[in-house]
Amino acid sequence: MRGGELDDRSAIEAGAQILEGLAHAHAHGVVHRDVKPANVLLADGDEISVRLLDFGLARMEEAETLTGVGDVPGTLAYISPERLAGGQSGPAGDVWAVGVLLWEALAGTHPFWASSLLDTARSIEAGAPPLASMRPDLPRRLTGAIDRALAPEPDRRPSAARLAQALRLAFEERERRASAPRIALRRPRTDVLLAATGAALATGWSTTALPFYPHGWPIGLAALVFLATLGRERIGIALALAAPIFPLGNLSLGLALLYSGVAVVWLALSWREPRSGLAFVLGPLLAPVLAVGLLPLAIGRIVRSPVRRLAQTAAGVLTAALAGRLRGSGLPLGAGAPPHTLGLAEARDPFAVAGVLLRFLEARPALPLAALALGLAAAALPYAAARGR
């Protein structure tokens, strides 16, 4: 669930199935006590089918054991505040852990994870921020149900069964199978098609604007990336990012090496949200109609994490500047006219190329400042929208 491969509806269905399994265990006096991503098995296929593994830390609710009170086994980031305080580990603690899983899957980031165990524990004690602050586009009934699952007081959390029902009602999934918790759910393909189209456009543009491939290859490469993204989003994004390497190497070996390193970092940054990994290509698409200023609005609707929204928007502005250089048109957002040459052909190593690019940005401070300002706007936009409601 934390890998970013599930859309919202599928993540909710997976969470509901986990809760149904916990509700069954709780009804028989068994508490799992170690609900975390590593103990959730998601079966391959078009149907969402979840199994909750490893009841090794489970205990009978009526049993008195040394691990019932005062210890903190399992993964700290998914442990409820009452257990951190040395209290009893009851069914409400399992509900809390599922709430963390759902918050993480829908927001694209963990609500409590910090750089140290102590900071993580302090974050848990402080409580999770409202999910609506990260995902104002979700139904309020849904975000409210997950917020209640993360209530600091155990008695304020819903039971596993009631939370499962609330999640399904929030997405208007009213038909339930009584015989088994396995529920068929066909995943929507619209977002995948949009991601594949964006990856294909990025590939076609980069391989056409940077001359290297034989005539007709850019279309074939774009089609290949489109099909690859439909099958596996991460593979498609990796191919789209790799397509410009040879053309850049034809221009400058140092530029190709520098770009390869940046592409690897970008792929890692987009790993959890692969379908929006190439959202920055909206920059060069909006630049010809002088609409780069709309990037925060566009990217804010398709990228979940505020850090990724900032990075995607800033990259979109800089990519629009590169596109303007290749077209010979002006730089975006009034940053001036593009230079006739950057002198990259003479730069033989990545550090020399980085120096050339830094000098280019220093000579045009409006461009990096605009990229930063729009990136911050994209990161803050959902919070502002949530406060305005």
C-alpha cells in the first residue's frame, strides 16, 4: 500500500479488507498488535485481494502476558500512542495502525515518520494532521473516518467493522459479499492513460528537439514508452527519462552524464507516485501560450506530496526555459531572451556542465526565483484550498 501503486479507490478497498480481517479477529478476542505494510500481502491481478500476515505479536484479549503492557514491539511508526505510553494494546490499537496505513497511502507520505525514533514518537504523541489538509479533493466523509481512526483517545476510534463500513460508504461501494471478504474491484484506467500519454509526449518532444535518432524513431520511441507505461508505470517513466541521454551525449558527454545522475534522482523521487512522475512536462506545453503561471494549479491536482509538487513545478519552469532555448523563443515568466549558445559543447565533464548552467541561472535570477516561487505555491495550494472551505 505504501508503494504508490494503488489508486485511491483500491487503497480504500484494501484498507476495508484489512479491517474486516481484524474485526473477525477482535470478535474472537485476538488483537494483532503489529499491523504495518510489511504484514499486508496484496495479491496480483485486477481484483483487490488483501491478506494480513504475521500474527506473531498477537495476544488473546483476556490473557495476561509480559508483552501486553509496557513494551513497544513491532514498527514504531505504526504503534498507537497508548502503547507508547505503556498502556494496554487493544483492538483500538489495530484500528489506529490501519488509519496510519490509509493516511500514508492516500497522502503519499507518512503522517509521523521522522529522522529519529524519538522524533517519530513525539509526532505520534502530537497526533496526525487532518488528512483533508493533504488531500482536500477527497470526500469529507472519508477523511473524517480516517481522522477518527487516528484519534489520540482509544475510545474515540471506531471499531474495525464500523470503520470498514464507513470507508466503503464514502466511496459509494454499498454492495458487499457476505460469503468472503474478497471483493472484485476493477481499477480505473483514466489516470494510467494520462500518465502514459504524458510519458509519450515527453519522449517524443525530447527525441525530436535534440537531434540524434534517425527519422521516424521519435514516434516509435514515444509509442514504446506509451505501451510500457500502460503496463508498468515506473518502467515507462524510466524509459522516458532515458530517451534524451544519447542525444545529450551527442552534444556534450558531460551534459549526458550530469543529466543521467539527475534522471536517477528524479526517478527515485517519483517512485511512490509514478503516474505523476513526469508532470513537469506541462511546463513546456504551457509556455508557448504564456501560461506557465498556471503550473501550480495543474500540478497541484495530480501530485499528492507537497515536496513532489514543489519539485515538479520548479522542474516544469526550468524545462520550459530549455524548450524556449531550443525553439529560439523568449524565456518563460519574463526571464529574458535565450542565449545563442550555452557553451556546453566545450564542457567535457559533469562539473563543468553544472558550472555553465549555474552561470546561466545567475545571469537570469528571475528564472530560478520564479521556479522557486511557483514551486512553493504548488506545495501550499491544497492547504490554502482546505482552509478556504
